[in-house]
Amino acid sequence: MPHVEDLLRPELADIKPYLPTAGEFRVRLDANEAPPLFGPEVGARLAEAFARVRLDRYPDATSVELRTALAARLGVEPEEVLLGVGSDEIITFLLTAFARPRRGSEPPAILTTTPTFVMYRLSARLRGERVVEVPLDAEWDLAEESLLRGIDVSEPHLIFIASPNNPTGTMATRSRLERVIEAAEGSLVVIDEAYVNYAERDQLELFRRYDNVVILRTLSKIGFAALRVGWLVGPKKLVAELDKVRPPYNMNGVSQALATVVVRDLWHDVTHLIDRVKGERARLAAELGTLAALGVTPSDANFLWVKTERPAQEVFEALSARGVLVRSFHASGGRLARQLRITVGTSEENDELTQCLRDLA
Ligand SMILES: Cc1ncc(COP(=O)(O)O)c(C=O)c1O
């Protein structure tokens, strides 16, 4: 008799669950959330919205109010917006929808860069898909020629490009990105703009210029990670197809109601939060830049990509011992062995981090 475990996908055997670092830390700068900077009036508006949610009924299956609010904010149409439980869920919709086998039975491939957000790779591997990773260049920008070769060789169904990228905080040079899009006529290019609110430009109009481009965004990095609201902007016909993959009522009623208020009525507060984080980012980068043992890559996101003179693991452990959690990439080895990713926190958190790093120098 086969054991039930023998029925599980073999890929599960070497995949670890995606879990944040466990433990008590005074300062958590590891997950790229925004610091808690909203005033009490924001909480009061959200409490009012919560009080109006009917908890006894299923929520609106089409999330029309939220899609309409987002569409108005972005200057697109509600039918061009697809909602997910975080952009994580939308990544899974894309992989499910674009899983047509190649040449009869071959699993499809996805192409992405490295280092980048791990869920593209994890979600694809989980589905038995091939993952082609093209290293970023020495400035952490798109390596155009390698990407073009990767597209030629692997004929990916999906290409995931985070811009600004996690963990490097860098934006793809526009001309390089466009060359990749133009070379990838037979692929859907997913431009993940999770951090774009912290950048000086965005890439939204590329979905109008090219019919093989969609854009991902999220509320997670601008103050509302707990709501789990992400969205895709793309051509109406494609959004309608992806909508067939979406589980019924995926967007819960509380998140729909609160996110609608955030996007429609509280955007001024969100913008203010973004400006404050950008100010702190500049201050933190300047402070860390004075430490000889560190090198800071200019960031278009709400975190810094920091090169350490000592192995990153040592610095990570020393910070953890002082109650400050950051993200280390030492386990990836190679040029990442001396890289840390540090989320911009409150002024107090940033000061505490800076002081710890000074003490370690
Ligand atoms: C580039 C990128 N895309 C998407 C996500 C996931 O965001 P969400 O919280 O909307 O699922 C993250 C989270 O870290 C990210 O770094």
C-alpha cells in the first residue's frame, strides 16, 4: 500500500515554509513593513469602517468598491484591476493560469532575476515549474544580454521583475526593462512594484504601451501589511481570465472595507507616511555611510541594502543579540555573503540600529 505521504508533490520535500524569524526582538527591521507613524484619527476612521462591516454575510465577491477606489487612484478602469490576498496570492494566480504545458507535457518555465523576491521561485517550484534565474549585474541592475539569452533559451511563460527590487532596493533601468519586454513577446512580463511608492518614478504606463505587461502593487509596504491587500493592473481581457482562478470571496469583508477607506479617503496620510519614511531613509543611509565597515546601495525602497566588511552572518548575529532583527543573505553565499537588508524604521529604531552598528565597528 502506498503511504499518503508518497502522494505529496515531490517538490515539497525540499521547500521550507515561508516564516518570519521567530523570537522576541525590540526592534524588527526585517520584513519591509512601514513603521507605525499614523495618527489616532487614521485609527478612528478605520474603526468606523470596521463597525459598518456585516460579519454575518459573505463579502462582495467582486470587491467592486475597492477596485473602483484603486482604479480612480491609479487612473485606470476597475476592470483592469484584480485583487488578491497580498500580491503573494496574485503571483499564485498568475502561475496557475499560465501553466499550459509546453510541447505536450513539459512543465512551463518562469524567468526572474537573482537576488529577488523569493516567492516567484518558491511558488513556481511548488507547482513543478522550471525556474530560470538571471543574476543582476554588478550595480544590481538588469543584466540585459543575459536576460535576452535566458528568454531565448527557456521561452518562459512568465517573467517576474521586481522594480524597485527586493532585496537590493534598486530600480531597473527603463531602457533595459523595455528591451526585455520587447524581446519577450511570447511571455507575460510581471513588473512587481511592491515598493514603488518610495521611488521617484513608476512603470505603470508600460501596461498600456505593451500588451504583454502587467503591474503588481500592494498596501503591505505603506502601512497596511495586516490587511493583506495586493492588486494587479493589466489588460481587461487578461484580468477577466485571471479572475477565473481567484477563489470565491478571497478578499475578506474587513480588508475590503478598510482598504477602501485607506485608498479613497486616507491617501493624504499614506503620502505623508511615505515622505517621512523617505526622509528617514536618507538620514539612515547617511549615518550608515559614515561607518567605514559598511557600504550602502542607494535605495528606491523602504529598506537599505548594506554591504558589510565582516561576514554578514556575524553582523546579523551581533545585532540579534542586541535585540535588533534585520535580514541577512549570508546563507545564499557568493556576493550575498556580506549583504544585509535593513528596513527603515521609526527615528528611534533607526537610531538604535545605528548605535549598535557603531558599537560593532
Ligand atoms: C517584491 C515583493 N513583491 C511582493 C511582496 C509580497 O507582498 P504582499 O504582502 O502584498 O503579499 C513582497 C513582500 O515582501 C515583495 O518584496
